[in-house]
Amino acid sequence: MADSIMYQEDGYVVLENDKPEELMSKTELLDKLQQVVTNATDLPRDVAQHNSIEAKAEYLLENYCEFNPDENSYLQWYVVRWEKN
């Protein structure tokens, strides 16, 4: 049986082109994804089907780990734990 600590999500490491890696809480990452979704011109169909900006951002967070808002930029996020037990 897997240890429950394997499923803990304390935060995310976020990578963007031309920026240093950044540690974010879930709330901070959702805010960032909402901005990205608002400014994106071409969302994947499964993301676009959601009605609100918040729902689109939540769907991205839960189902993707990378989003390319345009051909010259990327945004990647990975779950991290703050402490090792």
C-alpha cells in the first residue's frame, strides 16, 4: 500500500521561458493560470468547453502540466512537497 504522503501537494514549481523557476501555492498558480487563459487566443477544446475562467484554470491545473500560450512561450508546473519526511 502506498504511503499517503505520496499524494500530498504542498505547492508547485513553475517554469516559464526567460524566467527563473518559481515556487507557488495552489492559489497563486490558479491565479496565474486564470491570467494565461484570459489572454490565450487558442485554447485546447477540452479546456475551452468550460464556462468560466476559473473552471478553465482549474481544469488546466488538474489535467495538464504544461501550456504553451503561443509559439514563443511555455508555462510548466509540477507538484512539490515543501518538506521531506
